[in-house]
Amino acid sequence: MSFVIRVEQIAAYVDREVKIQGWVYNRTRKGKLVFLLVRDGSGFVQCVAFKRDLVPEVFEEIVRIPQESSVVITGVVRADERAPGNPGGYEIGITGFEIVQAVEGEYPIALKEDHGVDFLLDNRHLWIRSQYQWAILRIRATIISAIREWLDTNGFINMDTPILTPAACEGTTTLFGTEYFDEGMAYLAQSGQLYNEANIFAFGRVYCFGPTFRAEKSKTRRHLTEFWMVEPEVAFCDLDGVMEIEEQFVSHIVQRTLKERAAELAVLGRDTTMLERVIPPFPRISYDEAVTQLHKIQAKTEDAELREQLTIAWGDDFGAPHETELTQLFDRPVFVYGYPTAVKAFYMEPWPDRPEVSKSVDLLAPEGYGEIIGGSERISDPDLLLQRIHEHDLPEEAFKWYIDLRRYGSVPHSGFGLGVERTVTWICGINHIRQTIAYPRTIKRVYP
């Protein structure tokens, strides 16, 4: 009797007859042997057809089977360290072969053709079948699972927050707006933070996790129009406390991914040396110190273009070149805290005796990947919060409920947001964020 298995289970079935259901990823013929690399969603396995072991009609079907045809293969599992696949080291000697559907014509994304990025994105529904893209999205799934696991086992409760909101977390200039019946404008949320600040007064530790939308016209390799973000919020927590949570959280995500997705990281050619160092504590430097370091780096830089990119004055926000140079000073992620109030959101607590500085913090990933987390201690005084709302020209009426949180049992509280796609980009060691989500949305792309 043959067992229907998934490829990822194959190590448990050596010398047994199994049946796998999948798609032909590649085919190679060497005389009386045909090698099929077959994928089933859980992995890739080499299946070997030997002419003498099969009736002629079946062998000829295998010889001619087009790429991406769907098949059911029966055969005996053999251990062979030379066999390619994921997991590698195993192959199946074919004893039975059934075609579910043979692809007609040429598959649009042939394995050996060099397609341009636009072509591949137009055919994203097919591109995700490639082993490289498959590996990235498998890693993404593990990262999401690790995110939920750590939060769910550390006292956080998942609270779903609205996608349609009447007010913006950081102003409306980067939001998608829509008419909402007779209620005026509503906006696609770019954060669930404000609602989570209400939720902590009921539950203490909460997080929301879902899609967020930003209408800024960014074309960098770090930006998407639609992306996923997890946002934990904690009552009775100051800036130091939230940094401790962040470093434990990120370390868990990275270490679990290394443990469970080593094969997929190998497919990507990822050097995991730096990832293995992602364990607490993370270094911490102030914004003031960071600016001083950047001035020193700039003074030593011989490349004129880079020297110009590193120009910064106190009060400026960091760009990608600044973050890249700062992270090269450390062997793991680094916290930069105490950013200028003027470049941060209205709800951030000011530094004691330094109102021009906010109790904010960014976590910068090494190897040039930059900010993956932004967080802060939140303003807990209702009068100060109202003042900041006016300074940012935000509609007071829309934030009445938010101010109420500070009137009825206010406490010091903090939170942060981690961008899933940026985290996947860093852990995978890839160049562009658009590969980290199955169907990326950018300012020029809403298809497929």
C-alpha cells in the first residue's frame, strides 16, 4: 500500500512506496533515465523514471510532460545525499505516473529564461511558483507565526482594530480617503495604534496585526503601498521597557526562523552569520550620539556621492544611507532613541526638560536593511496631547475619544509597530521589498 505524503515528510518514508501529488518543476532526460523535479507546495523532490521499470507508454508520457503540469507520482523513497530538492538527500524511484492536467503550449515563465522585473510582476500569480519566491513566502509564513507565538505567550491579547477610520494617526496626507455614506470622509488605516491605546486600558497588553495602507508616493526598495504590520501596545511601560520587549520579540522571530527555515534560507543563498547574533541585549545609542557618529563617518568618507548623502544636521530625520552607515558599527540590530520631536508623530512623550526631543525609538536592522520597528512612549497628559493635536493642525473633534483616554485613568504607556515585509526582506537578505508579499501593491502596480 502506498502512502499519500507531502514532500516535507519524505525523510520518514525511506524504502517505502509513497504517492505525491504536485507539479513538474523541471525535467531532464539522460538516455533511459528521466529526472523530474516535482513540487507539491511543501517542498521539492527529485523523481527518477527508469525506462526498464515502466511500460513504454508511461515512460513516453514522462519524457514529454510539460513544465508545471499537475501529476500524481507513485514510487519508492530512496536516501541519496546527491539528490537535489527541498529537503534534499531523497529521491523517488517512479513506479506509477498519472497526469492530472498536461500544460498546453509553453509555460510563460520558463526556468532558464531571463525575464524582466515588470514581466515577472505581471505574472506574479505564476512567479510565486518558482523555488526562490516559494522560499521567501515560506519564510514569511514562519515569521508571522513566530510573531503571534511570542506575543500570545507573553501576555498580549490580539485585538482587531478598524481598517476604515475617521482620523489619521499621523495626519491625512499619506492616506487613501473615501466617502463614507453621510458621515463625510473615512480613511484606510495606516495604523491601529490609537485604538490599541484604548484597548490597553481594558486588557493591559494588546496587539493588532493586519494590512495597513500608505498613499505616499515612495519608489524605494523599502516601500509598499499596502503592507502588513504588527502593533503591540503596553500599559505601565516606559521607553526602556518597550525596548526590552522589542529585543526579546525580534530575537525570537529570527531564532525560530533560523531553526525552522534553514533549507529555505539556503535556497536564497542567505549567509546567516549575522542573523545568528540576533540575541539580547541590543546596543542602544541616542539620536544625539548617532548624529555625532555620522559626522565622523562622513569626514572619513572618500566617496564624494556618499559623503553628500551623509550630510545631516541635528533635527533632520535619517535616510537610508544614514541608517546603513550606523548599522555597520554594530554586529546586531541597534536601537536609536530620542529623535527630534519635529520629525516624529504628535502622540510621542517629550523628553524630560528637553521638549525638542521625543521619547521615541527606532530599531535598525544590520547589513543595510535599516528601520524595521518604530516605537515610542506615548503622551499620557491630556492637556499636552491636545496641545500637540493643535500644533499638527489635526481636527480636535476627531480625536475627542483619544484624549478621553488620558482623562480616565491615564498611565505611562508605550508601543511599537513592526513591518512584516521589511523584516522578511532583512531575514531573507534580499534586495527589494516587493518579493516579500505574494501580490505587492506599489504606486504603479495594482495587478494581478
